[in-house]
Amino acid sequence: MENATKFCVTFIIYLFKEGPVCKMKKTGQQKKTEKSRSLGSRLSMLLGIVGLLILCSLSVPIVTMGSKSVKANLNKNMEDLLDITNEKTGRVFTQVQTLADSMMESISFVWDQNDAVGGAPANPWRINKFNDGNREVQEITPMQNTTFRSRILNQEIPASRYNAEVVMMNAMYSTLKSNPYVTGVGYFFEPGVLIPGVTDYAPYLTVKSAETRDIINYPYSYYKDKGYYKTAKETQKTTITSLYHDDENPEYSLITVCTPIIVNGEFKGVVNIEINLSAFDILAREDSRFPSLFTSVMDDQGNFLYSSREDLREKTLNDALDEKDVPELLSKMQEDKPFHVVLQNKSGQSRRLYFAPTQLDGTTLWSLMSISSNEYLRVTKRLITVSTIIVLCGVVLLTLITNLLIRSSLKPLQMMAKVGNQVADGNLNVEIQYKRQDEIGTIAQAFSKVMQQIKSIMQDLNEKLSSVSHGNFRVDLSDESLYKGDYRPLLLSLRDITTDLSNTMEEIKRSASEVNSGAEQVSNGAQSLSQGSTEQASSIEELSATMSEISDKIKSTAEQSLEANKLSLSSVEAVELSNQKMEEMSMAMKEITEKSNEIGKIIKTIDDIAFQTNILSLNAAIEAARAGAAGKGFAVVADEVGNLAQKSAKAAQNTSDLIEETIDAVSRGAKITEETAASMDLVKTKAEGITNIISKISDASEDEARGIVQLSSGLDQISSVVQSNTATAEQSAAASEELSGQANVLQDLVSKFQLKNEEKKEL
């Protein structure tokens, strides 16, 4: 239904955008072409479009029901094919599971026997014999103690384990020989569960080694961390590996079915059965109707275990589909229910995918069938195509038949069109020959009446306009018998024309008289204007000379202002230089003051030294007095030292007084310097003010000079205008005389017309 509806909607849109319906909406030149198309063609086209819409509206439900039916049958067909594929997949894995169960059951007896090495083999069976219709127990003599040596291990083992070995080896061999798609089989045990104390016990037999009777015994370390073994051990459910290649035969693609051996809830080991991918060749299906159809088997994680398309083997759903669609797909697979979806593969091709689950000892496998959406919808598209062709053929046939019928019915209108063209060309004497009294006959009679009415009106208008053309605006326009309905504006317009022309001529006549009198006044005024303009020109020349003198004086003033401005700027620079020197002198006095202070500190130090020296000389004199005659010479020295100390102290005091006086003088000089600097700053400020005033005077002088120049230029222009006015006044006087002559001629011409107002005046 979706495709059928889409087709019909698309076709209708085509009709209204690109097809005939669109042509009725075109403008400009296309509208002209549309208008020139015959009525028969337009009616046929419209009926064809209506027929097409009706057939489309009827076809949509039919095609929709057909599409639904076809899709339902296709879906049922695909689901049936998927069921068959799923059944075959289940059959393969069920057979493998049966083999694994058989191999496990074949050694189930060993778990209940606990015989020791070298002991007598136990016989768990009781034998009955049938004698004369009666069943009797057969007495069996037990075996003596016997030593059995393992065929796999290089050691002695209990009899029950020896029997288990024989059973396992025979089971592996028979499984390989009786099942061609099985490429390897083996028992992998936990350490010590089959034979106490034995850690590595995992006999394995392949197709190739079965021919030479070579059994491989894998160590526990080889398989204990393998994913299939760990998963089977943890979940205690059958595990299926991903696709891999055989080491001995790389061309073989294999999967392994790992079935756990559970005894009383305890994990003992696994039975491994390797399956060649050829076991699934029974799933390969070729259908000439659907070349793109292929089947696959995958686990619940989206890993392909088998696919009839070789490029998908050993791949995942992420490799086949857009990665953003895979999580939702895996989520649906967790529901363990059949479903189908429509997705795009990596190549962007739309495909329909059908999924169905298969259970294998708690493990879910999925059968997948995929088909191209284009192939799936091919039958539906074919149905739509056939329906479309039938609809289009019906529309074309309906349009052709309708066109023939309409053309034959509308043929008389062609004759009417020819008559109309002749009337349009001005031929009102043509005859219409149509005798039937139908709608076209009524049109023909009305056409004849119209031509007769037009002919009468044309004759009447010709007579009236002929009178008007000869200057008679008094023609009689009161008869309205011919001018009825929409013809009446012709007579009214003619009345308006004659009235307007009569009034216009009368106005022209009156205006000519006024122009004549006005021309004389203009001539007199022009002569007066010419004389006044001559006097204005003389005055303007004198004013121009005066303005030139003023301009020269203003220019001189501006130049002197510029010189004064330059001198003022020079004085400002000199004041600035004096300020700088005063600042330098002030700095020098500050340095003198600082140095004098330092000298004062030195003199104070000398004074302190003299004071100390004097004290020392006193102490020396005291000590010399104590020494008596021995210290007499030392006393003389002490006196001299004391005298020198007193002289040094006095000299230091005098020097200190001089320095203080110097500092006072320097301070007074610094103060005078600061006052002088302040005065210089004031002079600088005043000089700058004078400079600004002179600059403004200079700028104003320049502006005045420019204004005088512009004023002089304006006076020159006024002089030119006055001269032009003088010439114009002279020309106006001449033109006025010419205008007066033409007005007289115009009055003579207008007097020849017969005006309506003049008729009233005469009456």
C-alpha cells in the first residue's frame, strides 16, 4: 500500500508541477500559448486528467490490497523457509548432542565403581538364562585379581577405568567413522576425577589420526583456560565455539560443540566434538526468484558459525551491518523469539533479515535468512507497474475518444472564429451560415445582431466626426437611439470632445489677445531692465576695486601677526631655558648645603678629637707630676699636646661658624632662586597667553582674507549676471515683439472655428 500510494501521489504531483495541469498555471508567453490552444484540446486534456485521477483513486485500493496480499504471501514463504532452515540447523546440532550424550553414557558405569589397581574386575550385571520357559539366574564365577595397564597412560589402572578407556576409544573411533562431518572427538577430564592421582587425562582423536590409530592425550594445562572449557565448567551447559580452521587441514572451517559431563551435580569434564562446516551445507538454498537469498547460523552474541555466503564466515553482525543497528538487534535476540527486520548492510543495501532461535542444551543458536529488499518487493513493484500501465493506457484511450467527439461537436465554432477574425479586421459585411437552432445557432444570430449594430454606429459616428473635422463644433449630438448600453459612452465621449475642443479654442482666442497685450508690456519692461543692469555693472566694478584694496591690507595684517607670533614663541622658549637654568642653580645650592652639612659633621668630629686630646694631656700632666723629676719631660710634652688640642678646638669652632654662615647665605640664595623661578613661570604663562592671542589674530586675519577673496569672487559673478541680464533684457524685448505678431496670427486661425458659446451669444 505504501508503494502504490507513493506512486499515485508522485504522479499527481507531476501533473500539477510538470504536466498539463501545471501548464494552466503558467504566465507570460506560456499563458499566451495556453490561450491559443483549441477548446477541444483543453476539454480533452481536462477530461483526461479527471479520468486519470478517478482511475488512480480506484487503482490505489486495488493495488494496496494486492500489495498486502503479495507481501503476506512472501512473508509466509520466508517464514516457512526459515522454519525449514531452523529445523535443519536443529537437526545437525541435535545429532551432535546425541553423539555427545551417547559418548557420556557409554562411560557412566565407571562413576559407581571404586575398584583398585590389581583388584578383580567388578561385574555390575546380573545374568538370567531362559530354560524350558523359565527364567533362572546364571551363576558367574567372579574374576580373580588382575592387573590392567592403561592404553593411554604409562601406568597400571583399575579394571573399571581400563574398561572405560576401551569404551571411550571405541566410541571416538565409531563416531568419526559413522559421521563424515565430524572431524575430531575427545574426552577432556578434570584432574583425578577418572583415575585418582592422574592430572593430565584428555584423549582426543581426529579423522586423520583415526586412520593410523593415533590418539592425542592433552595435558590439563592445555585446555583448562580455553574459553569453551571454562564456559562449560561455569555454566554446566553445552558450549559452541566460534568458527576456526583446522591445524592439520587449514582448508576446513570448524566449530566445536563442548558438552559438560555432570555426575550428581559435579563437573567431571567435557566431551568435545568438532564439526566440519560442510555439515551445514544442507542449509544452502538457491531460489531463482531470489538470487540474493542466503542462510546463516550464529550464536546469541552475533558471531556467524556458518553462512552460505563465504564472505560472512568467521565474521560478526558488526561486519555485516551498520554498527549502530547491531545493539538493538542483539537486544531482540535476547527475547528468544522469531522476528524479522529491515536494515542496511555495510554497502548501504536494504535487506530483510529473518531470525529464528534454536535451543541446544540451554544454549541458543539462531538461524538467519536474508534477502534483498528490492528482490522482496519486486513482485509488488511489478504489480504497481502493470497497474500504472493499464491506468495510463486507459487515460490515453479515453483522451483520444473524448478529443474526437469534442472536435466533431465544436467544428462549427471554427467557422464562428473565422467570422470573428474578419469582423476584428473591419469587415462587417460577412455572413454567418448556420441553420441549426442549437446553442451555436443562438450565438450566430447574436453575432449577426452585433455586427449590424456596430455598422449603424460606425456610420453615425462617421457623419458626426466629419462635421467636427471641418471645424463645426455645433453638430447635433442629442440623438441617443443607436447608443444603448455600453455604446452610450461613445456618444458621451464625443459630446465631451466637442465641448472641450470648443472651450479650448475659445480660451486660445482669449489667450492670444492677452498674449498680444502682455508682449508689449514685456518689451517695455525689458528695455528698462537693460538700462538698470548697465548702471548696476558700473557700481559693482567700483565695489570690486575697493574690496581688492581691503584684501591687500588684511593680507599685510595677517603676515605681521605671523611675525609677532614667531617672536612670542621665541620669548616663550627663552623663558623656558631660563627656568631650566634656575632649576639647575637651585639643585647646585642644595648640593652646597648638603656638602656644608657633611663638613660640619667632620668639624664636630675634629672638635671631639681635640676634646679627648685635651683630656689625655691633662691625664698625662697628672701622671708626670706624680712621677716627679722622671716625668718632667713628659709633662712638657703633655702641655704642648694640650695647647694643640685647644688650638684645634678653637679652629674647629671658627670653621663651624663660617659654615653656618655659608649655609644661611645658601638658603637665602635658594629662596631668591625659587622666587625668581616663580617669576619666570609667570612670565612664561603671560608670554604663552600673548602667543595664543596673536595666533587667534593671525587666524582671524586669514579667515577675513579668505572671506574678502570669496566676496570679490561673488562680485565678479554678480557683474557677470548683471551683464547677462542686460543681454537677456534686450533679447526679451525682441522676443516680445515677435510674440505679439504670432498672437495676431493665432487669433486669425481661431476665428475660423464655429464655437458653441458663440452660437449662444448669437441667439
